[in-house]
Amino acid sequence: MNRLQETADEVSALLDAEVEVLGETCVVKKKRRLNIHTDQNNFSCILELDISFKNLKDNGHALNIAEILLLPEELPAFTAAWSDFYIPLPVNFKQRCETNPNIVCLHLESMECPKDFAMRLAACLKALEPLESVS
């Protein structure tokens, strides 16, 4: 088994998701259920998280990219878990947030070990679990 496949398998286990290797890119296939409550309607939908890493280097680092859809009330818990994670964020970390009244799209990008990125992301998704049971 090559190093890329080994890394993909580790990320798969950490995120409890399938990972597909496509050339030099690994695409994580993970779903999450969102329950959206507005004044007059309730919506429940299952969304695929957009997570990938590519160009694995000899030092074990790769370009990690994630696009996570959150409810507005989930954003504080997610970002707190992200920044408080025991492995410091790399200096090249980028984050962008797009919002509308009912959904937040958080774009995350870093050059680091995919395993570290996956552990941090798994901790953030775990931090959302108490909020999901309230919805």
C-alpha cells in the first residue's frame, strides 16, 4: 500500500467516512443532516461535506480543503473547537465564511498533515452533536 492510500485510510477512520483516491487527490465522502427551522417551516436535509486533500508531499503535508455547511447557531461551537484544538493551526491557514439567514458556509484551507486536519475537523463535528439533538 502506498503512502497516499495509507493517509487516505487514516483520514477515513478519523472522519468515519469513505475516502476516494483520484490521482493525487483524496476526496472524503461524508454526509451530515441539517434540520433548519424558520418561522413557518421546518426542513430536514442531508448534505455532503466537501472535504479533500491533494498533493501529498514527502514531509507528509498536503493541501487540505473543506467546505462545511452549518446552521448559524452552530458556527460558534464549530469555530471554537477549530481554534481550541490541541494541534496549532498552521501559519498558512485560510478561512472564509459566507452567510445567509438560515445557513453558513465555512471554507477552510491549510497546508498540513491530512491526519491533523481530519482530527481537527472530527473534533469540530463532534462539538456540534449536542446542538443537533436540540434541533
